[in-house]
Amino acid sequence: MTDPALETMNRLYEIAKDFEPVDEDYFYLPGIEVPRALPSAKRKGDWPAGYSCSPTNAPWFARTGGDGVHFRFLEIGGEIREESPVIMTVPMQFDEPNYVVAENLLDFLALGCRSTYDLEELAYDKGRMIEFLKHPEKGLSFEDGDYDFDPILEPFPEQRILIEEFNLKPWKNVEERLEYLREKYLHLLVVEEGEE
């Protein structure tokens, strides 16, 4: 069953039926896992449980598979909609765990269409991650060597399909755009601080 409020998500799920499965419950986009069950605009996701930093007004729709990092749609009028901004939650970044990473799902797909959708390093080394998003062909090694991206000379097969289907173009002015989104939407998140 599709939800007319989520046209881009419906199309993504239709296209992704043939993408590489992570397992029977998730399909893979470069850097993230997306559940095969289409979320309802009214349903609150019950995963990931136990992270008090996760916004309560932003149901989750994808995860990286590591350290609890996940992506959410910010509700508008109590529902997720086509125009819902995309929030990344990085639970291990205790001082600032939530980041607005796109104006909507289509914008999110464009941001990572030449590099990766695993944006976790924005929370730890923003400048270097932004450089990688702008220049994936250069690759990226972090000083501690703990988290590297190999040079990406061509989009992955899934990205090529998404680029064609959605007419995606990589972001220009990544840093300025992320700052604009932070200022526009971050204050709308509802986070109920509590014990982990």
C-alpha cells in the first residue's frame, strides 16, 4: 500500500525492489540500509529504541548499521510528508547528536548521489566530510585512520539508477546549504532528554 503523502519514498521503494538486499528486511543504498516495509506517514518507528537524543517528532526511515546512526523525517503537522526534512541522528555525538541533512527525501538522495549516504562523519569532522561530498573522486582518509572512504570515480549501480530515475544533481555549496537547513529546521525537533 502506498502513501500519497510520500511520493518520492513510494518511487524509491518501487525502484529499490531490485537493489542488493542487506537481508530480507532491508535494501542497500551506498552507506545506508533502508527497511523494505514502506513507513506510513502516521506510524512512529519503534527502532532505534533507547536513544533519548532521537527526536520524537521525526519517525526513522534508514540506518547506517553502526553506532545507532539513523535518519528520520521531520513531521509537518504531525505527519511525515513529501516535504518533510531529513534528520540524521548520531547517538554517540553526545554534544550535538541531531543534524538536518536535507530539505526532503529527494534533496537527501541528491546530496549522496555521487558519494555516500553515510553522512555520520559530518558529526565528527564536518569540513573533511563536506570535501568528500564535493569531491568523492579524491577519497578521504581521516587522521586517526579509523574511518576512510576510498576514491569514488563512478557512482555505484544503485546511485546511477537513482540519478536517472530522479534526475539527481549533486549539491553545490554543501557547507552553506547544511548551515541554512540547520538554521531553518533544527529548532523544530522535539527531543525528550532522559536516561539512555
